[in-house]
Amino acid sequence: MSEYIDNSSFRKQRLKELILKLHEGVDPRQVRLALEDSLRSVPYGEVVEVEQELIAEGLPQEEVLRLCDIHSGVLQGRIDLSAMRIIPPGHPVDVFRQENKELSRVSDQVLDLLATLEAQPSSLSEGPLMELRGLFNALQDVDKHYQRKEYLVFPYLENKGITGPPQVMWGKHDEVRDLIKGSTEALTQEILSRDEMLALATLLFRPAALAVKEMIVKEEQILFPMCLDHITEGEWAHIHQQTLEIGYCLYDPPLNWKPEVLAEDAEALPAAGRVQLPTGSLSLEELTKVFNSLPVDITFVDKDDKVKYFSQAADRIFTRSRAIINRDVRHCHPPSSVHIVEKILEDFKSGRASYAPFWIQMKGRFIHIAYYALRDGQGDYMGTLEVSQDLTEYRALQGEQRILEYK
């Protein structure tokens, strides 16, 4: 048998046979035993090739999608990753992996909390339910992780003829999204009994958390090694450059990766120019410094309710992370205040209001928070600007200061 084990054609044919057995309904445990008996390990590239060949040979993509979780489970721990190259911190794949650590952590918290709730007596307390809502609120961020794969990574693979695995994985993304959306919507309703909670845990909550973790395995063992083999440094540079347009997922990279862009790829990167405004122009660096020097916190939410920008002054009142970029603004607030956010957005979009001020006492400071509706020349809603300012020292001012005095 040893002369076959290290033969690629034999491994791929054997793997294909075993996946087709799953298609025929053979118990996955039997298939796993057969795999262990005939193959020590399977290089990740061969798993990709077999999926692609099965689709090309007529196995419906929907059936490959259905079998995806099963054959991934069968292959768990049998995929050879020894040939995968090492990547530097901040590289797009490193960012994906760091996000996966956070997604896995939150998913584990969901599973642990469900186990605790199931072990409790008949009554349900609001505290754990609030915690569960917060965890699924965080898991909704996985959409940005998946969008970066779908819109930034998959096109490069498809251009190189690798079409099957991205299509299958995109289908799994949608399944995960539906499970998380269903869980989040269920948790916005009042859960009346322990039996109802147990039913939702079985139908939605646990499957959602497990689906997130299963996708992580597929990425780590198959997708990322394949991408590193086929996507060039210049292409990674383009992916890195466009990442912030979609946003990060539960993680804000502390390091900015600087790719060694190949000369032929460099010309495709847009040159840093000036931003032309009605009253002048500024370089991107100047514009960034202007916003970050204002004595206020600024956050902009677009017409689709997604956070698109926030200023980064050294003494921000409210901490912001780039992981909130492209996140639904509702998910950036605790459940207890979401109804206020909804009301502001509704009134701004309908034209009933354009300004909503609040002021609070926080850690001995007087904080003013104002929301402004932004509208175009035709009066159509463009988004909302949040402006927060610490007015403590201004409220204490008396008399006048007419001479130059530095503090």
C-alpha cells in the first residue's frame, strides 16, 4: 500500500470515492475509518482539486454544499498543511486568522452559555439572555469577514480557474448568515419559558455557533493555504488596500502590513492625490489631521445605517475600533438603547427631524452628544453624523481671556 499512499492520483481518486460514499448515505464514521486505513494525510490542494473535479463531473454544487460539513468533519486532522508558507503580521491572511480567533472565542461563549442555561432550573433569568443577545450581536460581524472573502479574495481565485471551492464556500456563508440572523431576531422577542429557550437553542443558537466554528476549520485547513499558493504579492496588496472599505471583524490590526509590491503591480495602485472640496483642496494626510485635531469625536453613519468613518483624536471620549467600520449602527449600541437609535434614524429618514441632542454626566465630566441628519442638494437623506464633545471645561469658563496664554 505504501507505494500508493504518496501518489497524488491515488490519494485524489480515493478521496473522491470516499466523498461519493457520503453522497450515497454511508455513515461518516465508516468513511472516516476507511480514510484512516488508506491515507495518512491529504495535502490541502488535493481536497480543493477533488471538490472542483466532482462539480465538473456533474455532482450538483448544491450536493457538494450539503456534503461540505460532513466531509470536512471526516477530513479533520488528516489534511497536510506542512507546505503552507509563513506570513507576516498584518497580512490579509493573518488578519483573517486573528478574526477567526475572536469568532471562535465568541462562539465558544455562546455554546458555554447555552450549556449553563440548559442546566438551570425551570426559570429563566434576564441576565444570561441579555448576555446571549450581546454575543449574537457580536457574531453578526462575521458578515464583514465573509464579504472580504467573497468580494476581495474569491475573484482572484476564480480568475485562476479555481471556481468550485469559492462557490461552495459562499453558499456556506449564506447558511451561517441565515442562522445568525434567525438567532438575533429570535432574541429580540421575549422568550417566555425554558422549553422555548431549549427549542431555540436546538434549532438556531447552537447550530449558528457551530457553523461559525466549522467555517473557521474550512478556512484554516483549505482556503488560506490555497490562497497563499495562488494569489500574488501584488494581488494581496490590492486586497489589503480595499479591506477597510468593507471593515474588520471583531479585531483591529495593530500593525499595518506593508507589502513588497512588484513593479508590474504597483502601477495598478491609485496614487495618493488631493481631495477637492468646494472651498479648497487638501491632501489625504492633511484632511486626516484636520478631522483628528477637532475638539470633538465624529462618527459618520451612511444612508444604509453602516458606520463608515470615525475621527481618531488622541483624547477621544468614546473608544472606537476599526472593527466597527461597515457595521450596522444598531449593533454598536447596547440592546437597552437600540430603540432610541431606531427612532432617530426613522425620524431623520422621514424628514421629521434633522437634529437630536443629548447630554450626560460621565465619570465626573459633562458630555454633549448630538446627531445631525446629512442631506444632499435635493433634500434626500445621506446619513447621520454623531458629534460628541466634552464641555466640562467650557462650562467652567468665566470672564475673558484676551492675551496669549499656552496651557
